[in-house]
Amino acid sequence: MWHTYNLLQIGDSLIASTIRKVQTESSTGSMGSSTVRTTLCVCVDTIDFDSQACQLRVKGTNIQDNQYVKMGAYHTIELELNKKFTLAKKIWDSVVLDRIEQACDPTQKADVAAVVMQEGLANLVLVTPAMTLLRAKVEVTIPRKRRGSCTQHEKALNRFYEAVMQGILRHINFDVVKCILVASPVFVKDQFMAYLFREAVRQDSKILLENRPKFMLVHSSSGHKYSLKEILCDPAVTARLSDTKAAGEVKALEDFYMMLQHEPNRAFYGLAHVE
């Protein structure tokens, strides 16, 4: 939806299914109203993105004949996930085409991966410049250690680590990813890394052994996905990610604010000012 928000521009034509309230007149002459689902084509006038609901509200004037909506009448179309729409532009420029390419295969732009874990829970995430993509969630019940016997606990831990390792091999493209953050509270990350490379040697997994320098251990407060935010703010992580696309976005914003402070005549934001 974020990509769609960036693709839409005032003056574009948007075709989508929508709901419209229409006035009806019965045979006796009494007036009533009902809602109907219809497909409208509007010329985009205003665009509003609701990041919390992940919804786009697009207001525009009707530009195609429709039995329920007059030509030139205003209507607001709501776009949301898994709802088809057709977008038409007078010009498809290189910036817009590049945006479509990014949106269609976000994994090709994800040069940072993260495994955020705690005992029995791991989230495998790809970090792109615009968003984070959850690629796999591993959940395994780990029995507690019992006095005199830890075998059940250790077997379950090994099952858990094996599932996380398979997730890494399945979902991380090592040709694209420059850094893999492994984060957890206490010693889980260290135990997992020991298991990972012990297994890599045993199975002669060249892909893991060759990419060992890309792995970085980081502390996190939990194994839940929201811990990723605190991890990415860690100065050590920021330094390591300095040549990745996600860090490039942050750096560009910092440079802009710096220019705004020291050379305000050179820095502009907002459509009217930029124009």
C-alpha cells in the first residue's frame, strides 16, 4: 500500500470497485436510499494514506458513464490489501517504473536480514528501505530443565535451532543480503550460532560457511518482531549497516536536516516549495 501511495499522482485515472449510496424512488413516489457496489473510474484529485489501517483513500471525479454516478460527480474510493485496481497515467516515467519493480519483488531490495529470537520463538525478517517483511515464524515448545535430566530440554532446543537454520537457508538470498542480525536476550543467540556453524561443518554447507562474516550478534529484549526497532537503533548495528539501502534512507534524511539547519536556502520540502 505504501508503494501504491507513491505511485498515485493527481491527474491519474483510477478504476476500482467501490460502494455508493444512491437515492431511489418507489412506484408510489416515496424516496429512499440504498448502497450499491459498482466499478468507478475517477480522475485522482486528493490522496490520503492511513498507515495504521494500511488503507488509501483516493478522492476524484467520475470520468466514465455509470448508472449510479453522474459524470463529474465526486467520489472517494478506498484501496486496501488484496483489492484489485487499475491505474492509468499519461506518462510512466523511470521513477514510477522503478517503484513498480521494487514493489513486485521486494526481496531483491532487502540487503539486511534479521533473526529475532528467544527460547522457542524466532522471527525471520527481511528489512527493505520502505518496510520490514516477516518471512518465517518458528515456534517450538521447550520443556523446562528437570533436576538430574536435561535430555528433553536439549532435544527440543536442537529441534528449534534446526527449524531456524532451515528458515535462514530457505528465505535469505545470500547474493543480495549483506548483513544478517541474530538478536536475542541472554545466551540464546550464542547457543544458536554455535549450533548453526557446527551443523554447517557437519553437513559441509558451503553457503553458510562462506557467508559466516555476514552474521552479527546483537542483544534484544525479546524474540518478538517489535524488538527489531531497538536493534536497528543500536550504534554498533548502524555502523555495520552503513552501506546498506535501509541505512542509505536514514543518511539521506540526516543530510537533508543538516542542510536545512546550516544552508536553509538550499533545502526545500513540500510540493509547492520544491516546484
